[in-house]
Amino acid sequence: MLDLKMAGAGGQGASLGEAAYREMKERLIRGKYRPGYKMTVRAVAEELGVSSTPARDAINRLTSEGALVYAGPKTVIVPVLGELDLKELTTIRIVLEGLASEKAAPFGSEQHIEALGQIQGRISGALDAGNYGEALWHNKEFHFHVYEMAGLPHLVTMIESLWLRVGPSLYNLYPEFAQERNGVRNHQMAMEALAERDGAALRAAFENDIRDGYRLLRLAAGSARM
Amino acid sequence: MLDLKMAGAGGQGASLGEAAYREMKERLIRGKYRPGYKMTVRAVAEELGVSSTPARDAINRLTSEGALVYAGPKTVIVPVLGELDLKELTTIRIVLEGLASEKAAPFGSEQHIEALGQIQGRISGALDAGNYGEALWHNKEFHFHVYEMAGLPHLVTMIESLWLRVGPSLYNLYPEFAQERNGVRNHQMAMEALAERDGAALRAAFENDIRDGYRLLRLAAGSARM
DNA sequence: TTCGCAAGTTTGTTGCAACAAAATTGCGAC
DNA sequence: GTCGCAATTTTGTTGCAACAAACTTGCGAA
């Protein structure tokens, strides 16, 4: 059991409910909870070392963002994405992340490229170590480092909520991801496009990355048809 | 003071927190609260006739969706959109609502056209009566009736959260809207495009509608340049 | 008059206990 | 062995009181 009341690390600056929310969000993106996992107020409270009110706050907030869903009148679970959900979310991701990356392109700079290169290094390292949760986390950092360059905070927030929805499902396929390493090539392309401040190319790189993830997810889900 | 504990109307089927959330959401879209209005837990609780817990739930949820924002460490207000916010949100709206309308086009039918015609009638009626809040509400119904046809629930949810953010600001310009009635022409075009199941035309109609609203908002905000 | 500080007030947060509803378990009949 | 129902447990919801932090007000000094 973790105690959020201590540990200024990460969860600083806000209320317990806020801290609980952030902690749960990070765990979700890291793939700590699998699709279908049942979230209960008391369990979360116990796990994070807080009372039920902040735990409930976090769950409610996550639920209203779609990161958790109702499976019954009185049960919230980590969403199990169906074929249609996956397809829809991918379509939205392509549109939104495509927009963000294209708008980010003009802000390309040495510093940004270097930062991305370092993040990419951490992804590879985590992949080598077989630590998928860590790789997933750094992968998120890579994408959002670019998206945030555009200076469109509302857009970033919306994209983040999309990642929260697909995150847990992504974890399931990471063994394949580690094998194929499609992401590496796409990220490489992204860095090159950014160096040239080529919006169309940057958008294409990210759209490819998203589509590749979608294809793997489809395969992992058992459906053959693309 | 309204008492949500009674009145199954609209708020049926769920907890008090859920009902409070829906009520506040509707009030926000109807433009009952102006940008900058300060929301306090106790005031909302009093206004809706519930205790502080469900009121707090509603405020938290609205805040996490961006429909309310923090103006200080301990104050949440109805967002006051700046020029940049408005521009960004409009860009996102065009992309997302454009996608939704285009995907909805193939589902055009007699029934849908008729339903839209009726809603349009209610908009005109409310406009004639000078009831902006009502007109705003029916305008939302018009748009979402189309968006929901596409069968993409995640997308609809995301668009709804965008409306929640711009709603209060929209109210401010409705007197101009009532005068010009740009919306009428765009809605007319949308119905025609839907009758022909023309995705591109439907998308164009909605994009125009969004852009027209944005132009008016810019004018109302005092900025001259488009 | 203006600035600063202190007392008082407002307001969000948190923990908790009581309650109701849903889910689960287990027992018994067929 | 299976189905159905009832008792039990689990779990979300709600109201409330205590607390702490932020904000407001007003008085007094310069």
C-alpha cells in the first residue's frame, strides 16, 4: 500500500483527490490494470492510503473522462474495448493527433529533436529490459512532447483522454510491439520531419504510428481482417 | 430553489450527483451562467436542493471536462474564453464535428430530415420569442441529432464536452445571432445535403455553421480581425 | 489618503458512519 | 446436477462536521 499523503514526488501541489487521480491515471497508462479490472472505491482507497472521498473523486473523474466505464449500475471497470470502439477511437486519434503534430511542426528545433532522441533511447532501453509499462510511459512522453509544442492546451487534454481509454488495451499487445518495433521507425521519421519542420511529413509519421498500433491491436484481439 | 430529489423529469435513472451534473450541464448550455461566474459547492448545493457531496461531485466532473475551470487555488468559475482559446476550440470543433457529420451522411433518411425540420422550427420559434436560452438548446439538439446518426459514441461525447466549453460564451452573442440568422441557412444546407446523403456537402454545411459562430464571437469579443 | 496587517468569514477538502441497492453466496427443491 | 430464491456481503451514495487554506474586511499607522 502506497501512502499518497507523503511523497511529494509527482503528486505535489494539490489535494488528495487530485493526487489520487494522477496516480490512477499514470497506472492506467502504464498498463497496471488490465481491461475488465473492477475498480471499487474502498479498494482504491486502501491501495492509495486515503479515505473513500478522494478515492471516489478519482474514480468519478476517471469515469467522466471515459478512462473507466460503468459495467453495471454499481460497478466501474477498466474498459474492455470492442472492435468498434477501437476503430472509432483510432479514427479520432488520427484526426486529433494528426492536427496536433501538423501544428507542432513549425516549432521544430535542435533542443526538441534532442529531447525526443533521449526519450526514444529510454523507450528502447525499457523494451530491451522487457519492461513494457515503462516503455508505454516513455512512448506517451514522446508523443506528447511533440503535441505540446503546438501550444494548443485544449487539444492536448482531449488527446490525453483518448490515450487513457486505449492505454490498458495497448498493454496487452506490447509483447508483439517489443518484437516488431514498428514504433522505432515511425518515431525516427517523426524526428526527421520535425527537423525539417515539415508538417505533412510529421503528421504522416504519427498517423502511421497510430495505424500500426491499431493493426497490432486488431491482430491481438483475434480479428484478422483490417 | 429546485429540489432534484423530486421531479423524475430528465434527471431520472441515477444518483443525485448524476442528476446535479446533468442539471448544471443543461444550465451551462442554455447560457444560464455567464463566463466568469463563480461556482461554489455550497451555492450549488443550495440551488439544487442537495447536500454538498453531490454538488461537489457535479462541480468536479464539470471541471474535469473543462466546462468549468480553476480561477484560483480555491475557486472554480465558468470559463472566460480568450481569443486563443476560441480559435483553438473552433479548430478542434471543425475537425471533430466535420468528421461526425461526414460519417453521418450515409444514414440520411426521411425521418431524420423531418425531425431536423421540426427542431429547426423550434429554433426559429424561440428566436422569434427572444428566448435565447431555448434557441441555444434546440440548436444543440439539431447538431447532435446529426452527429449521433453516425453511431460513434466516443466522438459524440468529445464533441459534447467542446460545446460545454463554448456554450456560455455563445450566449453572449445570441442577440446578434437572432438578428442575422446565419444558422438558418447553414441548417437548411445541412438538411439538403443529408437528403442526398452527400458527406462532403454535409460536412461543409456544419463547418460553415461553426465558422459563422466563431466570426460572430470574434466580433462580439471586440476583436475586428478575422 | 494609502498601505499593511490582523481578525473574521467563506469555501474546498476530508474522513466517516448510516443507508440502500446490487452482487454474491449458499442452501434446498426438483 | 441444475435452477431458483433468500440471506449475506459488498459497494456506491449521501449528509455532515471538523479542519485548513484562502479571501475579505476593516481598523490603524504613516
